[in-house]
Amino acid sequence: MNLESPKVTLDKSAQEIFDFLNNVENFEKLMPDNISKFEVLGEDKFLFALKGMPEIILKRKEVEAPNKIVLGAAGGKLDFSLTGLISQLDTNKSEVNLSFAGDFNPMMAMMVKGPLTKFLETLAGNMSSAI
């Protein structure tokens, strides 16, 4: 299953956005209001939980400064990734797009598609106030 957030344009350089996303502590600032837990587990790994959902651990898997950051599942039964693509539009203007890729069975995909889409939209939407 592949999902994408709407593209968000920010009045920041690609490097500034990359630096923000590369620091896993900053993801707490992007989380939705219904977050019930957020814990940094290392310089490249964090755990979070939304109310009524299981805990998820994300670990930084790949970086291509200043244009790409990939976070992936660290443990658990599901394999998925969250990728942030950053495009410099002007000196102080960049565009960010978040995408989710996961290998789920059809029943699971149907159940998580709506909540995951909303989650991606929230992460992207919160960037303008957090960065």
C-alpha cells in the first residue's frame, strides 16, 4: 500500500527542513492531537502511540541531505516506511511531500488506509507551524 500527503510549501530552505526532520525529537511537534505517547529511544529512533492504537517504533533508515529522509519500522509485525521528500523551490522556499509504503494484506490495508491517510495529512499540515 502506498499513500501520499498533500505537498506542503514552506518558507524555509531545503536544508532547514531536512535538519528539522533529521532530528527525531522534532517529530513530536508534528504529531496529531490524539497522541498518547512519544518517546525518543536514541538519536535515530522514536516510539509513538495514538489513542486506541498500538505503539509504533520508527527508525531513521536512509538520508540524502537535503532532499530525502526515510524512516522505517523498527520491530513489530508490520514492515513499512515513511519517506519525506524535500524540494528546494527558491532560496527560502521548499516543498515537502510525505509518503507511506507498507506491505499489508488486503483486509489490513482496508482497515488502516483511512487513519494512515489522515495521519500523513496531519504530519504534513503541522510542518508549517512546527518548522
